[in-house]
Amino acid sequence: MPVARSRPPARGRRRLSFWWVAAVCCVALIAGAIVFGAGTGDQQDEGPAAARGKRIVTDFDGDGHADLAVPAPLSTVDGVRLAGSVSVVYGSQAGPAPRRPQVIDRASKGPLGVLAARQEQFGDHAVARDLDSDGFTDLALGRSVLWGSREGLRTGSTLAAGGVRGGDFDGDGHADLLDADLTVGYGPFSRAGEPRRTGKKPRAHFGDDQWPRTITVGDLTGDGRDDVVTGQGFEEMQNRGYFFQGRSTGLAPEPEELNTYNGAGAVGDVDGDGYGDLVVRELGSVSEGAEHEKGEIRVLRGSASGPGRAATVIDQESAEVPGTGRAGDQFGFALAAGDVDGDGRADVAVGVPGRNGG
């Protein structure tokens, strides 16, 4: 099981750019997520185009300007604790349009106006995708979906099957939804919330639950189809991650085991070779007490056959990482990948919630 420590790159090889970012973790814990681009609620969904450094824009009203959805699943609605809500800010030529805010919850008179439920945490899973292929980005929220239109998110439906991640797992150009048990609803979807077809539940054992603890989506094989990486375990133990490859027929039912005990993850082409690379938080075989650890992340390079076995390990002792690691930092608690400097290669933001001053 080869593991390589982070070291200066060889001549001609780009070094991985990354930052520790406390705000990433604060968003994950307090607001639930910020949804933009083609990503999902936890920003772990980097589709084929995103993995190759292309920009994908969420545009709920089709005006050509990027829009922003911010779920707040822990918020109180009409006195109901933890009912949850989602705030939408529409973009304009001048940037965010604060005069057009939209707050969506189950107690409002909006498209999903029903009684708020205690501890429902509405908005905990948010996926921004053009689900019906009409050119407007839609917003899936668990078992509900808000349809994009020229007026924005104004009508809603109930999905036949839920979705916690978005992607294109069969490469047909239509958005698909992945449920918590890895069942896939393949798009395009009808306005009644019905997918074109539904895939079979993968044959895999996820430990103490019927679904994995973490799900990361992105194109790791460079074939234009999204793949899935899961993290799972049993009670305080963490099992090795699984890799499910996207194929022309859809998500493969049989996974391959990875050389990592992974938690949170992100996908991005960090070395510019055309394959999405997998960046994950490494938990070790015992996940209990992870909140007391310094933390580390691992980078598994993508290839035509998926993530490699060798991993580059990065922690706060690695070159160019600010400061030094201390117990409880939880380096890697949250991860996001994207091309920040426009050089065509993904950079990585790393959440460090236990670090003082950030």
C-alpha cells in the first residue's frame, strides 16, 4: 500500500495549491451549504466539465447570470426549531441582486407551502441541476424539487425518488440524481418528478447503515461520466472507501475498494492531466475521536481506470501549508476543489475548524 509524503514537485510538474479555510467548515456546520455552479449542497459534486476546469453556472432564471442558493437546515421557521429553509440570491450584471431575495421553506406560501416539521432540517441536501433539460437550473431538496423558469424558482414538485447528489453517471448529457442509498434517478425528469429511468441499488456493504457516511461525486476517469466515491464504517470503526465507476449504462453496481479510510472529499484535476483527482480527509481505521486529531488529507490521482493506489499525504507540517498542526485542528474537515487562479488546474480549499483565528 504505497503512500507518498508531500514533497516539492519534480521539474515541470505543478505543485498542488491549497489553503486552510475555517469559513468552509463554518458554512458546512451552520448554513448547511452554499450551492452554486453544478455542485451539490456540500460542494462535493464536481461534474465532468468541472473536473476539467470548465466553469458551470447555476442560473435559475436563465438570464445568463449566476445565482446562489444558501440552505440553512438548522434554522427556526415560524417557531419550529430545526425546520430549515433555503435562501436564494439571484445574480445580475452588477453582481448579486439583493432586491430579489427569496426564502423558501415548508411553512411559506411559496412553491412548497406545507406545514413546517420539527427537526426536518429542510435544505440539508441541496442539488442544483437542470433536471428537466429546459435550460433553467432546478433545485432539488431531498424529496422536493423547485423548477427554474424566467421568473426563477416559482413552482415545485415531489420527486419520485430523493436526491442528495447530482451528476451525469451515464454521460448522456442529462442531469441525474443520486439518492442516499446510491440508487440513481436518470434524467431528464418530468415535471411530475419522475426520472426517465431508475437504476438498481449497488451491491455493497456500507457498515452500520444502509447507506454510506459520505458521498463524493466527480469524473475520475476522464470519460465524461461522473463516478462516485463513498466512505463507510461500523460504529466507531471506519472502513476503506469504495469507488463506483460511471459507465454508458449508468453507475456500476459493483465497487472497487480504495486505499484510504476516507471522510469528506472533493474532486478536481489538480495536475491538469485531464483526469479528476480525488482529495479526501483521511480518518484512519478508527473514526472515533477524530475531532481530537490534527487531521490530514490524501490526494489520489485519477486515471482511465479510476483513483490510483498511491496517495500524496498533506497535513499542516507539509511545505507551504501555513502554521503547524495541533490536536483538535481537524485539518480536512471540509474540502472544496476548483480553479481559483484560472490556470486550468483545480486548487483545494481545506477546512480547519479547530484552528485558532481561523
